[in-house]
Amino acid sequence: MFLEAVVTATALAAAPAALFGHRALRRLQGARALRIDSPRGIDEQGFVRIGGIEQWVSVRGEDRGNPVIVEVHGGPGAPNSIHTVRTRAWERHFTIVRWDMRGAGKTFGRGGPGGQGETTFARLHEDALEVVRHACRRLGVRRVVLVANSFGSVFGPRLVREHPELFSAYVGTDQNVPDPDRDACDHQALLERLRAAGKTRQLARVEALGADQRAWGAAERAAYARLRAQSDPLTLDTLKKVVLGSMWLSPLHTLRDLRDYFKGQKFSERVAEGATGPDGDRGDGTRFEVPFFVFQGELDVLTPPERAKAFFDAVEAPVKHFALIGGASHFASFRRPEAFLELLLTHVRPVITAERVREAN
């Protein structure tokens, strides 16, 4: 995997003693920052029986009375739990429920490749519903905010469309729009970036793949995603500093957990198959009964904001809002966690608060 190669190169570039000493210090600092001591706070991490297997779920927040966010992470196979320190401020305003999907992260580490059960897109969809219902029971709430990023945003809209009774709002970031009839702009843009950088070998590989993703298998999809990320300087910088940096310094993850993270990513490549129907996500409909928000990185080359905005414009919802996160590519909510929180507080929380007042009256 591309991320694994970057980690290896980083480790070899530094003296091992200094590298691990720095990691130990930063993890200690991170652990202190993550302490929740408030009387109404909650900090629970462990394995929950979801879909017939043990899956890792984290519930954190400083006040159980705050609105609940359930995240559906990207990848497939890229849990958000590594970003807990970066998003610590979110927990002052929301209770955050994070889940390592089957085939990913600590869930993959728990059962290994043979203990993941049915690893399909449809099964992940059902697992997500179980996680949401578990969160509602555990926290004593009727509805949660669903925050879906990247791969998670492929089936996030389906969840809120099919089960509006469980959700007070939908928030998509790195919003995917799986449309099999999409134009070839992304493909052409990648070719141009590779050509400008003189990457002849990668250029030839992309040209050989062609622009029709319906003809690709899991390996081709994964290779194409890596090439797109590597070809864009901002995305590559975000992978190194935000994703790998968070992973390496996370006080919640051991070295074994990091190994399982990469193994889980490789294992989860198969899940992308079957992620879309013949008509893409729009074929499922664009009418929603809950408030609908999309907060997208303005410079995202993996899930371009233009396509996300076109999808958003077609959405019918009681309340909706689209916003760009400046200076961010993919992983926008983690590159600019303070900007993402401001959007949540400005646009999402007021809608939830108003709903609570109506229900109370």
C-alpha cells in the first residue's frame, strides 16, 4: 500500500532511537489531551458485537447531553479513530461515536482476515445501522447526526434516506458521487498532472486503464486512487502530515494496531465492488427527510467539489447547506478540523437544537 511505503521511508530516514523517543513523548502528550474528566463526560472504547463479529467502537464526549455524531469512515479500510487527538475540540460540543468497520483497523486486528465474516458493501450498510442503533441505546437518544467521509459517504446518504427516523441530520465531507456516467474530467486531469510532472511510467499505466471505471477490478481501483493521491502535492502533503502523522502519534494505537491498519486497508479493497448500483447514487434518489449538509475541501482532486456541488444541488431536503473548506483537499475535516467544527456549530447544531425544542413542546 502507498501509505505503508511512506511510513517505511519515514522510519528509515530517522535514527530509530530518536524516532521512537519522539513518538513516545507525543503519544503521552496526546493521551493527556484526550482525558475527559467532566462529570457528564463519557470515554468508552472497546469491542461491540455488530453483525455477528466483534467490532471496535469508541464513544467520547464531555457532556452526554450534547448532540451525538456517528461517523462512517472512508477507505475502504481507513478508520477515523487515528484522528482523535486532532478532533479533540469537537468533543466539547458533540458526543463522537467512531467505529472501525469490519475489515478495518482494530476490528480487523481482532479477528484477522478469517474472522471478518461477510465483507461486502451490503454487509457494511447493515453494520452501520446496527452501530447507529447501538449508539442510540447507549446514549439514550432517538436520533444522531451521521457524518460520512469519503468511502463512507457512498452509503451515508442511503442510510439517512432509508431510515430517517434514526437521524437528525446528514453531513457529508469528501463527499463521493458514484456516478457511472460521469464525464472523464478526473481521468484527464490526472493524465495532465502526470504528464506535467514527467511521470511517464505512471502516465502509461493510467492510459492503459482507460477512463471507464466500470471495467476495473478492486486492484485497479486501488492503484488508480493511489496514483491520483500521489500526483497532487496538497493531497500527498495531507497524507504524510495529517493521515500518517495522526496514525504514528495516536495514543490509542500501538505499533501492532498500525500494522493492522495497513493490512486492513489491503483486505478491504474488495468492499468497493458493489458499492454502486447501475445508476450510481442518484439512482437511489435525491429526496431526503432530514437536513442535508456537504462540507467539501475546495481543492479536493479525489472527490472534486464541483461534482459534490452538482449532486447537492439536486438534493431536496427540509434544510440544506453546502460549504467549501479553504486550503484543504481530501481529508478536509481532518486537515482543517477547526473549520469543520465551525461549520458544524454554525449550520448543523442550530438545526438540531431547534428540532429538540419542537419535540419538547
